[in-house]
Amino acid sequence: MSPISDQLEDSPAARSAGAILSIDLDALAENYGILAGQAASGVGCAAVVKANAYGLGVDRVAPVLFAAGCRRFFVAQLAEGIQLRGLLPEAEVHVLGGVLPGLESDFLAHRLTPTLNSLGEIETWAGHARRQGQPLAADLHVDTGMRRFGLPPDELDRLAGEPERLAGIDVSLLISHLACAEQRDHPLNARQLGAFSQARDRLPRCPASFANSSGIFLGPDYHFDLLRPGVALYGANPTPDRENPMRDVVRLQGRIWQVRDAQPGETVGYGATYEVTGPTRIATMALGYGDGYPRALSSRGEVTVGGQAAPVIGRISMDSTTIDVSGLPEGQVRPGTLVDVIGPNNPIDTVAAAAGTVAYELLTHLGPRYHRTYTGG
Ligand SMILES: Cc1ncc(COP(=O)(O)O)c(C=O)c1O
């Protein structure tokens, strides 16, 4: 893990912003290389860029991944697929959500590969292939334990017994998704692997894809033909029990608006939930839950100023967060000072855990009000 550059854009827009979100596109490309490099040769590596590339901006992220060698991309929804097709005319674009009747021609018009998640969706797509008079590509998702998307076991049984249901469908990939991959020793991992391998043996042969970010680190048995990472590309730790092998991609800095002194007995913020017990210097930062900084971090979060920790005190408001800077040298925190909220000193997984959530949620909630600056790429 190496720190994000300290070089910050110094434009009027950046100077006036309440918070600055810096996204390191070189680190993103490097992370793609790290993940792709986990697999044996011959195993490909796709990128999951749904939800606006996990909040980081698919228009900036996807071209960088393509330039880094990625040719296969996954999104969740048809509209995301259409947007991505506009960004990457030459990439394979796979849509994890199924194909609803009436939307088949949109997939074709934009050269998108749908994921068929049920016998009903197989029938819809096969019917469209018949009407088109040509085989149509699709991925097939079998449910091996998530109980969310994919053919449930009884539908898999029926499909295995009646493979003619797939007539006219050119199955590009057989996929499934791990429920507990980040918990290396969770027994469901091996059970899902067994179920996936069995499903593969029972269906017409085609390439297979199983491993998300954490699944990649469960070892080569989980790799099959195509890795399918998302969150690790964006810097989250896919191996929570070990050091993060990924580079930081995101740095979020909040700007101090006001600094004030409070006396013992005074309280801070809405609900007066935090009482000052000694002379305290409080700095108010211009970002809050309206920007996606979780309210759950009220009196729990920690930020850093010049590498020194400062705790969040009181409730986080919509537009602001109060921090205790009493321990910092006089004059180090002034109106205009930038405070590190997420970044090398404040790993996204640590911030997420303190808020009782996961990096996925923090990333996808990064607010539209931040001044966004992209470096590298
Ligand atoms: C079907 C599927 N594959 C792959 C991924 C990528 O997972 P991760 O972000 O954990 O790497 C996701 C993300 O939710 C997914 O739903």
C-alpha cells in the first residue's frame, strides 16, 4: 500500500469546496494489475463497475481500466450497460440483472450480454433468439448459496434435464456469486465452490466465473476462467484478516470552516449528546451526512490533521462535523485547513467499520457536493 500523492489541485473550485475527493487513477490501474496477476495465465480478469464504478465515476474509471487491459466489464442494470457501451465501444459489457420481457431488443441494440437468472429469463431470451433467427449471447447465473439471483437448485435440476431450453442461447459464461468470501474460513465458501463445480459439470460446457475481489484470494480453485472483482479495484481490502494488498484510490479531505473553544459543561451539536469535560478546541468541518459521511460516526469517528488523529465529537450534521483538535499544536487548524477523512491515514475499511458498515456503502454514498479531482490515468 502506498500513499496517495499530496499534490492537490489548487483551483478556485477546489479552494471553495467544503471537501475534496481525490481519485487516483494510476492506483486504480495498478489495482487491476494486482488482481489480474493473482490468477494463472489463461485466466482473465474483468471489472465490476456498477453503481457508477462504486461511486467513483464510471466515465473516468472504465476508460482507465480498459487502458490497463481490461476488456470485460460487469454492471448491474440495463441503463448502466447502455452508458458503459457509450464509453467503451469495444469492450464486452455484461449486465448482471436479468432481461425483462420487452427489453430484449435494448440489449441487442447496445451489444450487451444479459445475465439469465431464472428459467423464465432463459425462456424470454431463447424466444428472442428464435424471433431474431440467430443465436444470442448471454451469461447464466446459478445460485450456489446467496439465495438472491441465479437459478435456484430446483431450476438448475430442470435445466440440466432439459438442456434444449438453452437452444438459441450462446452461453458466454456460467457465473455464481460468493456470500462470505471475505471470511476465509467460512464453511459456505467451500460449499458454494462444490455446488458451482457440480452445476458446471451438469450444464453444457462454457467458460465460468466465480470469484469477486475476496474470492480471488481464496486461491486458484475459485478462479475458473474469469475473475470478477469490484471493490478491491477501488482500494478496499479484500483480505480483511491480512494487510491490504491494494493501493489507496480514494482520498477524502474536509475543510475546516470554524475553530472555537468550549468550556467544561458545554455540549456539542444536535441533541447535546457530547459534553465537554475540559477546555477543548473544536473545529467544524464542512462535510456531513448530506455528503455521505455516516451519521453513525457521531462521537465515534476519527480524522487526521497533518497525520495526527482528532476524534469526531457530537452528532454529525447534514453539512458539518465537529472534531476535537485540542491535542494539535496551536495554529495548525485554522479556517481553510484540510482534514483527512478517508485515505492513507484513515483506511476506508476502518472508517466503514467504525460506522458499522462496509467500504462498499461508503464508496457508493460519496456525495455529489465534493469537489472531485482525478489524478493520473
Ligand atoms: C454478481 C457479482 N459479481 C461480482 C461482484 C463484485 O464483488 P466485489 O465488489 O466484492 O469484488 C458483485 C458485487 O456485488 C456482484 O454482485
